[in-house]
Amino acid sequence: MLGQRIGPTDGKGRHFRFDRQRRIWYAHEQHRKGRTMDSFDFLNVGFFTKASVFPGSLGTFRYRFARTGWPGKPDSTIQAWVYENTSFELAKEIETETFPWTEEGVEALKGWLRQRLAERGSAPYRIPYPMAAPCEKP
């Protein structure tokens, strides 16, 4: 793996790698207890107690979560959005789904995100800079 180095882990078996050519960190799937970890395995019921809104991305695949209520309380939900590679406020193509804030609801959310990722795809994130004007040689 020329131009890459292994970086830190997130404590759940997922390693991060730095691609020097593209200058990005990305999650590297690892095998853990006989199964492959994926990009959404970090999601669990407790994860959503840390804040009420969670934006995230996998390269150009953008997602956002918002929670209502609290686990174990009636009508507690997690709403998820998937949108194009721009800010949430500027996005025009937004898909949304609401899930109960339970173990089963979080598993359904992860399945929905995997399906959206497979349909939409992802590419390494980059900022599209305008092309510079060619320099004149003296």
C-alpha cells in the first residue's frame, strides 16, 4: 500500500488509514470476531445519547441524524437524512426516514444507510477548486 499508513483505531476494531496522495483519512474495514466491520457498526442505542443532531459523511456520501425523546420512553425516534455532497441546508436531493429509538430501530437504520450507500455510492471527499490560469513563460 504505497502512500498509505495505518492510523488510529476507534476502539471498536475499525482502523483508519491516511492516503497521502489524496490527503484524506478513511475507515479501513477490519475482520473482528469472524465478521467484517462496516462503516455503520459504531451506531447503537447509546451513541444517540451524546447529542441531539449528528451530521456525518463517508467521502461524498452525506448523512444526518436527529433524535427525539430518550431510549426507553414512548415515542422516542431517530430521524435520518441522506443527501448529496453539499451542506444539509443547500441540499436539494434529500431522502429521509424515521426509526424507533430501540435496538431493532437502530439495526433497521443501519440497514437503510447501507442500502442508500450502495445506491448512491461514495467517492473520496475533495474540494473542487477552480482551474488555475496557465502561467506564461518569460
